[in-house]
Amino acid sequence: MKKNINFLDLGLQPLANNYIKKNQLINKEKKYRLKIGVNLKTKLVSINKPISSKIMFNNRYPYRSSKSKTMIESFKNLSILVNKKFKPNKILEIGSNDGSFIKNFSKKKVIGIEPCSNVEKITKKMGFNTYPKYWNYKTAKQLLKKNGKVNLIYSANTISHIKNLDEVFKSINIVLDDHGVFIIEDPSLLECLKKNTYDQFYNEHIYVFSLVGIESILNKYNFEVFHIENLKIHGGSNRYFIKKKQNKRKINLSVKIQRKKEIKYGITKLSTYRKFARRVKSSRKKLKNIFIKINSKNKKIIGYGATAKSTTILNYCKINNNLISYFVDTTKDKQNKYTPGTKIPIFKYSGLIEKNVDFIFLGAWNFKEEIFEKEKKFIKRGGKFIIHTPVPKII
Ligand code: TMP
């Protein structure tokens, strides 16, 4: 198989979700060189040196999908659609996190796989049939033995975190009924390139998928995409509806349209990625200048949403605790800790932005609408937001 051609170097980066406790501040953090490459044969875009899953997804994982109204609504709507369209009697979710999706189904119907045992405990406590396991061949065989085949598998923002895609699909093949449906939801490469959201790349996001990239893997395992939805979630995601080839379900026109859009934009050409890398460099310069200018006027900037994505931005642009006073975040496991690499304190979101705050850097830019709605008071008193996508600006 051809090798990746690197097109973007995001420098030395800490583990994106490794929020630092106060007593660990003096320790040297482990950093990893984050380079992004494209494989022109498979069209898959990925980071060059993935870190072991065990280091990233363990019993200290802080992310909770239930922390966003947008995500909860999206999962709820999908569960309604899934029940109506596919009428599944057994559902498996890979990467069930704290249960925002499986909660919409009867406990008898769903199985969840979640490798971060601190998060998996939450759903187990609620009485769901969940397992603290990574998605691999061994897990699939164990599941088959215990629960039999399933007719619907869903996985949001998880498959792109798994290095060995061959094993992912071989394992899906084992547990998915021949007439079953596999739904993958992940950030869209096309949107990432268009919106210059280079922060979609961090050590957990091993891949940022396009339809053409996904199809190159599916082909090997006798799967095909029969429908695709473009979602606003996470700044632009795709929901791929996949089936086994022997299943005669009709292929929706959306698949052809998406493939055309991606090819027209240049997803299969190296020059597209080289241009993207140049835009990313220029974005860094612009964003840093915005911070320096505001700082020189003695105005106060805080961050909103200490996201894994913002770890990439802050470390790449070298924006640290001299430029951002603190972050607010609703996730308990991030509060009273410090941002990886840049050591900016993270506080509990109290529901009110302090009066002396002039600017908010939107770490959770992917929930912009939800946050703007929540922060009407801040906006009304003249407060401004700093955002890096599609170009760094103050809004
Ligand atoms: P994500 O972009 O990786 O999903 O992370 C979003 C982070 O932003 C998560 O830590 C929760 C936080 N957040 C807030 O603090 N306030 C909000 O209103 C929203 C939507 C998210």
C-alpha cells in the first residue's frame, strides 16, 4: 500500500484531552509531533503517528457527549429516524460514551461498547447492557457469542479514532446481520478543508473521513454506502448509511452527489492539501495577531469550551495563559484543571460571564449557535467572540 504524503505540520502537541491537575503543573508534558498526510491511493487523510488507544482512551477520559443540547437532540432525532426506517430489534453502538444515543431505546434492545471505563460505568449504572471494551475482532466475537447478530450498528465520532480500519470492518462483518445497516457519523473532510478547521486534527482523530476515502475501505470488505447525510454537527459531519453489498437496498442519489462534490473540490489531489496547509499557516498568523492586538489594549479574553480541538489551535498558534485568562467549561472532569500544553486554567461554567470579560475565544466553535443563544446577555453588553473559522475574526 502507498504511503501517506505529509502536507501539514501542526508541531509538537500534547495529548488533546489530557487536562492537567494543579499538582501536575510542574511535570514535563509528553508531546508528539502532529503531521497530517494523505494517501493518494486510498484517499484517506490521517495523522502520521497515531498514539496507542490505551494512552488516549482509558479510565480518565473526560469527554461526555451529553454536555451539549445539540448532540442530545441530534441523537434523539436519529433514534426516531432509525426506528421508523429500519425497525431494528437489536442495536449496537460503538463508542456509547455516557449514553446520549442508547438512552433513546429500550434497555433490552441496545448494546453499547465504550473503552473508557469511567464513562462506561455511567451507562452500566443506568442499567444498560454496555461493555468497557475497544472495538476489535475479539470484542466482536465475544459479542456475537453473547448476544447474537444485530441489525443496526451506530458509531458517532469513534471510527475515526481507530487506526486499524481493516479490523473495524472485519469485526462489523461478524456481528452485523446480512440485512443490517451500519451508520457512521464523523467530521467531514470536505467541510474541514472548506472551513479551514485544521483543529479537527488531533491525536484522537486519526482520520478525517471523506466519502471517497470511506468507500475505498468498504470496497475491500463487501460493504457500500447507500445513503449519506450532511450534518451541521461538529462544524460539518457526514452520516454514512452502509450495507453489505448482497443487501439489495437501493443506493440513494445523495451518494453520487457527495462523491461528485468531493472530487470537484479536489479531495483526490495533492495540490488541494498543499493549498489547505498554506491557508492554515496564514490562519495561525491572523489569529495570533488578533490576540496580541487585544492584549495590548489590556482587554480581558477568556476561552469558552476547553475542547480537544482547541488544544490543537492553542498549541499550534502558541496562545497560552498570557493571552487567555481562563476557560469556562461545563464538563466536570475538565474543571479546576489546566489546558494541555498551554496551561490555561479551566473553571466551572457558572451560567454568567464575568463583567470584566471583553472577549471570548470560542473553543467550542462547533456549538456556536447554541452558545450565542445562551450568551445573549454578554453579546448585548457589547461582548465579542473570537473565532478561527473559516478565517480568524472577531464577531
Ligand atoms: P467537543 O467540541 O469536543 O464536543 O467539546 C465541547 C466542549 O465544550 C465540552 O467540554 C463541553 C463544552 N461546552 C461548554 O462548556 N458549554 C457549552 O455550551 C457547550 C455547547 C459545550
